[in-house]
Amino acid sequence: MNLENNKKNAIAFYKMAYLGNPVKAVEKFVGDVYIQHNPLVGDGKQPFIDYFERMHREYKDKSIEFVRCIAEGNLVALHTHQIWPGNDEYVTMDFFRFDDHGKIVEHWDAMQQIPETSAHQNTMY
């Protein structure tokens, strides 16, 4: 298991899909199966592609920053900062499981909108 390659590939996969090319992202980085745990996205490769193609059509002016990337065993965790149209900001935590060939085969995530006010001065990053 090459942790550095998995980290690099998780970021490249997410960025490629998020910025509008989920077909290429799946072809390049996904294994034989793609198990999805996000309840808003269907299970499998094609539902993932459909979801990100729709997101790109509907929200072209979105951006993503990869704040942290942590790998252990066959898992990679990404901590991101997303800005969507209307200055909607989100913090996300994504987890990807890799197979023995270095391909992504499973995904979990949690997403939280960044509030305008906070009970403290710390950021969500």
C-alpha cells in the first residue's frame, strides 16, 4: 500500500470530479466497484458521474481547497473548504477506501455549512 500515492490520487480524483470531469476521474482512479455512503448520491460509478455532472452544470462557479490529507492503511481522509455560488461555504470530511491496486472503491463523507457567527475565534480548519 503506497500511502503517498493514495493521498495524491484521492485529491486528484475529488478535484477532477468536483471541477467538472467525473467521467475521467472514475476512469482513472476508481476500481471495479464504487460503494457510496453519501445518501444524496446513488451507489456505483454512474450515479457518481451523474451527480457531479449535474453539480457542474448547476454550480459552475464553485471552488475547493484541500486543507488536510491523512492516510492510514487503505484509507485516505480529506478535509476540504468549499465555496459555492452566493458565497455559501462548507467544510467537508471525505474518506476513501482503496483496493490493493491503488484504486478507490468506497466513499464516506460529512459536510457542514460554515456559519456566519461562531461561539469562538477558531476556524473550522
